[in-house]
Amino acid sequence: MKKLTVGQKRIISEMLSNIAVAWFVAGAITPIFSSNLVVIGFVANLVISLTMTLIFSLGALEMSKGIKS
């Protein structure tokens, strides 16, 4: 398998970071502005979104490991 170049690693890392931000916004911030705020649903959305944010953030950090600025 061919190794990724530094540029490719940066792009993938940036994409994973953007996905992490999107998960956080969609799951943690958006329900606050919803008119149908149910505590159980809010907590479930918060837990799922924070878990997915953590997964994608760790993926982005792992991908960017070894990239020198």
C-alpha cells in the first residue's frame, strides 16, 4: 500500500476535524435551540455527539502525527 504524502495527510486531518465540529454542532448545540426540548433526548444527543466528536478529533490528531509545520 502506498504511503500518504504530507499534503494528503493534512487534507484528511482537516476533513476529520471538520466532521468533528459538525457532529458537535449538530448534536450538542442545535438541540438547545429546538422547541421540542426533552431532557432524555438532549442528554442522548449530547453523549452521542461528544463521542463522535472525540472519535473524529482523535482520528484527525492521529493523521496529523508527524506532520511538521
